[in-house]
Amino acid sequence: PLTICDGCDHLSPRSPSPQTPSPLEDDVTCPNLGGTNEPLIDYNVVLKTDATNYDSVVKNHFEMLEKCLQRERHNVHELDFSSIKDNNNVIFDFSVKGMIAGYNTKFTKSFVENYLSKLNDVAIVNENKVIEDPFENEFVKQAQLVRKTVRPVAKMPNLDRIDQENYPLNLKYIYPDSAGAGVDVFVVDSGIFLEHEEFQGRQGKTVVEKTFCGNNLADDNGHGTNVASIVGGKTLGVANYANIIGVKITGKDCPLNAQNIINGITYVMQQKANDPGRKIVLNLSVTSSDAAVGEVASKAVEAGIHFVAAAGNKNLDACGFFPGKVETVVTVAATKITLNQDWVTEFTNWGKCVTLFAPGEKVPVAGIGNSSEIALDSGTSLSTPHVSGAIALMLAEGDSTPEQSKEGLLKIANKDKIKGLDYRPTANVLLRIRNAVI
């Protein structure tokens, strides 16, 4: 409950300063947290921290919350969300020590506007909104793919295209023998249908390691399975020896919102913190309008995570969406192959925030209808895992920072091949994989 408590004077209204300090003091009361009839609203909060003040900021801010709100604080990376019965009385802490500090909880709008947003230690506080159509303009249809002892590249022009400079396609997909081995690609999405043939008998492991949708690990949407199969599926994948690790943030009964995107990103950050030497690529094939998502993504890259994100499918400037707006993130737009030429798709977002393009129309992907279903899918969601797989190929051959892997992608990419960009000012750069051992 939102109640007045002893020892919370640091929440009391102060002089008309643009910012309010946050020290803990004695013998005063909490501020006005809002009227009893004012509704509680879900907010995501990111704190201002750096290497020198992380511990003190986290300690003071969470002590204030717990004392004045009298709520339970839970670490989301360890939490079984199905055990939470009353979200109104929970602080969902997504902090990763030394990397990012923040949380999700419910406040009144007046408290956020009049007090919380003015605290010195608060970087971002935004309402947590459901993303109504996270996979907008993406379309799927079933397709037949005859399985052979070698990849049937004739039916996978997307892979055929990314390993060569010019047309015609040579009906081959040539990639390093290491094939992404030893690299962990986290697919932060709707889960993975692990029983699909694309994930059986792989050299790399395929698991769904964490869910933020109750206790449901299954992919009841299909999107995560589509994405994972392009990252490293046995037949369909760019880097088929890479480890594919699912983190479920949405599903049939689990609407996607900024909180779950942040939870998924920070979960991957926690795994990096647990083992700083791990080679980690994070694939996020969704977009958000919440700047908190962008801030967390930026911190993930600072932590050494190779972050690849979809540009989005609205035919708008990609700089209007997170995390693609973040300069250090690799932001991927979509092309299609038409008459032995590369064309920008009608749906893809574009602009200066796009790092490069990759195939994104009628791409063969694993489906969830049965263990052998192959579908054709379109969207920047499918362009993105091509690039995640390409970075896995690079990392398997030698370690690099996220900045270096981004530079490496651009160095070997195909230049000035894409047609149709006349009214959409975007760097004309198309993914090409490194197909020889360094």
C-alpha cells in the first residue's frame, strides 16, 4: 500500500529546484504519493549510475522505495513470475551490479511528475505500455524445403546472397568451418520450439533458458522459432554451430511491453556479468518507443555484448524507435531479391540509424506447426538474425569488442548494391559474411 512512513523525509517536497536530492534522512515523512482515488500506473525507471557511485545510488534509492512504499523487491533475473499474485505491491528490480540499475513498479502519475522524475538519481522514468502489434507487417506462409545431406541452397536465396559480392547466385553457401562454435546467441523473443528438426542434432546447444511469461517456456507465437532458425538452424541457419539461447519475453498470453524487453536484455547482461569471458550476441527482433529500452541496450553494449536489433517494419525513420536508435547497436533493415537485384523492401524502416541491410522477404524459417514445418517469413525481424549469425561467425574465429565487430561487418559488407533507396536516405550497405578463416 502507498502509506506514510517514518524516516522518509527525503521524499518530502522541497524548494522549487529543478532537481531534488535523494539522501536518506531521519524523522520525517514520505511525500504525497497521490490521492487514494488516483490510479496506479506501471512505470519503468532507470537510475543514474557510474563506476564510482553505483553501490550508493542503488542502496539509497531502493531503501527509499522499500521504506516508503512498503513493497517487496524481487530480482527479475531469478524470479518465477507465476508466483506473483499482486503486481501492485512488488518492485521488479532488473539491476545488474556495476552495469545497470533500475526497476519496474506502480506509482501514481502525480507522484512521478511532481517528485520521482526530479530526483537527481533518476535518469529515465516512463510509463510501461503494451506494444500492440510488435511484429507489424510481417507475414508468413508455409513452404516446402526438401532436406538433403547438404543444404538445399537453391531454396534459400537469403543464405546464397550473403556469402558473395555479385549476382548471379551460385547455389552455394560458403562459411567458415567453425560456423559460430563457442558463441552464445541469445534470442530475446517468444521462445523456441525446441522439438523442431532444425534444432535437433546440432553441434551447438539450443535451449530456452529463461521466461518472463509466468512459467511458460514454450513458443506459442512462433516468432522466436523463426528467428532462432535463421541464427543457427541446422539447415536454415547462418551460424549452425553457435549456441542458441532463448529468453522468452512475449507469447500468446503474455503481451509484449517495455518492461519485458528490459528484463530480457538485463538477463543477458547478468549472464555476461557472471562470466565476463563469454562471447555473447543478443538478437532483439522487436522495437519500442520507450527510451528506457534504449538506455539499457546502450549499457549492454558497454558491458561487451554484441547487440543486434531490428529497424522495424513501418516504412519510417528507424531513429524513432529503440533500441535501433542507439548508435552502438547494430540496427538491421530489410532487402528483397528481385530479378537478380537487391531491392529495399516496402515495409522496412530506414535512415541514418540503420547500420546495414540483410535479406528480409520470403525467408525460409522453422515453424511451430510440427517438427518439420518450414515457412516463408518477411520482416526486419528476419533480417536481424542474419546479422547476429554473421557476428557469431566472426567471434568464433577470434574475439572482438562490439565496436570492432560492427566495424568488421561494415568493412566486408557489399556496398551500393541496393536499389530503391532514392527517397529513403540510408547507407547502401548489404550484409556479407566472412567466409574464410582469418
